[in-house]
Amino acid sequence: MIEIKNLKKSFGENLILKGVNLSFSEGNIIGFVGSNGSGKTTLFNCISGLEKHEGTITYSGGKLKNDLGFLQTEPYILNKITGNEYLQLFCNSRNLDNTDVDSQNVFDLPLNKFVETYSTGMRKKLTLTGILLQKNKVYILDEPFNGVDMNGNLIIREIIFKLKELNRLVLVSSHIFSTLTDICDLIYHVNNGEIIKGYTKMNFIELESEMSSSSVINSVSKLNLL
């Protein structure tokens, strides 16, 4: 469905992505885990077309942007716009008419209020609602659980499972490792701009062990807390 070959991305002389090769098929939930600055968000930005890059990204369905819903870590939304108006923009971009937004307000957001009154978590819920209304075939969710309340996280989790049931492709990142192991079919470990390895469900324990390696313990020991 999506194939990435020798993807490279630099900012000045700083090489962020170092020849990434991946392929994804529909009906899967693919996780990406790694430390801050490892390249996860840059990878997502390249796939979504927000960043120019070297290498190729091909999509079997034609133009990926026409089937893609991208939830960024911190979605940018104009403040002087209501939630309803914002969601209508999403529908208009896919030429969707007569969409009953209120009946699909699963997060119970105050859609008649200006977005400037929304918290960080509410903005994220609003954007997620927008890309869901578009009924996309591919979803990129960059830290969807971060800044969202517990009930919201439970809803997002069930939404992701529903998307899998509908044979959609979901790419998701999270700093909460246990969240990824609960929802993903496959998790890629990203480090220093490279895909270290992919782990299936039966190998998630191995990935957790690697991420909790002695290097982490050594980092804490530098604090000299005793």
C-alpha cells in the first residue's frame, strides 16, 4: 500500500533520516517508538508531504494526500474559528456534503465555541474528529494520547481498533510504550534517524528490554542522587 525507499531528510548539515526503507499494508496498526529527536515526527512529516526529502514514497492508491488523515503532535488551528467551522473545513476539503457533525462529536466538544477556548487536549480531539469525518484510508497519528485525558485516551484507543477492523492503515507514535504494545501489530524502534528493527507482538518484550537497557540505568546514575 505504501512503500518507502531510501528516505533521507536533512536540515542544513544535520542528517535526520538516514536512508529509511519501509512498507505498510492496509489493515495494520504500525507503531513507532524512540527517544525525542530520533526522527519519528520528521518521518511522519515526509510521508504526509509536509517535508521535502530524498528517496521515494509510493502509494498504491494514487495520491496519498487524497486518502491521508494526519494528526500532528500539536495541531495548528486558527483561534477565531469555532469547532463546528473547523470540522466543516475538513469535510469541504473532501467535498463531503450534509455531514452530521454533531452526531459524530464522540469527544463531546463544545463545537459552538471558539477554538481559542480549547485546551491542548481538546484541540487534539477536534483535529482527530476532523480527519475521521473525512473517512480516510490512511491515518498518521503523532503522539495522539499525549495531553489527552484518560477517557479521551480510551476513546482514541477504541477508534484505532475500529479503523483496523475497517481495513485502514494506521501509523502511530507514542512515548507511552505500553500504549503501543496494547494496540499495535508491529512496532519499529527509531533511533538517530534509522529504523533499528521491527518487532511483532511476540517480540514486544524484547523491544521493551532493549529500551530499558543498561544505558538508561547509567543515565540515571549520573544524577548521583545518593
